[in-house]
Amino acid sequence: PRPPLPTPRSHAILIRTPTPPAPPSSPTTTTTPQTAELARSPSFPKPIIQPPPHPPPLSSPAQLPPPPTPPSP
């Protein structure tokens, strides 16, 4: 029988590579890691503009009139 191949070593290297980039991308996204992956790919240079949409919703409800309150008996 052949000796066990050094698979654990290659695995450790693979796991070690994706770990470093994760921390730096965390602060950039602050919301979801998906944005970091998209921003990384050169074909998706616009995903970074997606986060902004969050602030607008906050002011939207404020401008809209309050929900119709039921008449108290």
C-alpha cells in the first residue's frame, strides 16, 4: 500500500489563505461577506454601491404619514 499523501498540509494552506482576506473585508462590508466577494471580482465593480440603499429606507418611513390609528371607543 502507498503511504498516505500529504493532504492535511495542502488543506491547511487552503484554509489559511481565505482566512487572512476575510478580516480586512469584514470592516469594508460590515453587512454581508457577499459584498466583499463581489467587490473582489473585477466583473462586479459596482456591488460596492449597493450598501448605500440602506440609509434611504430610514428616512423614507419618517417622510411617510403615520399608519391610520383605529378610532378609540
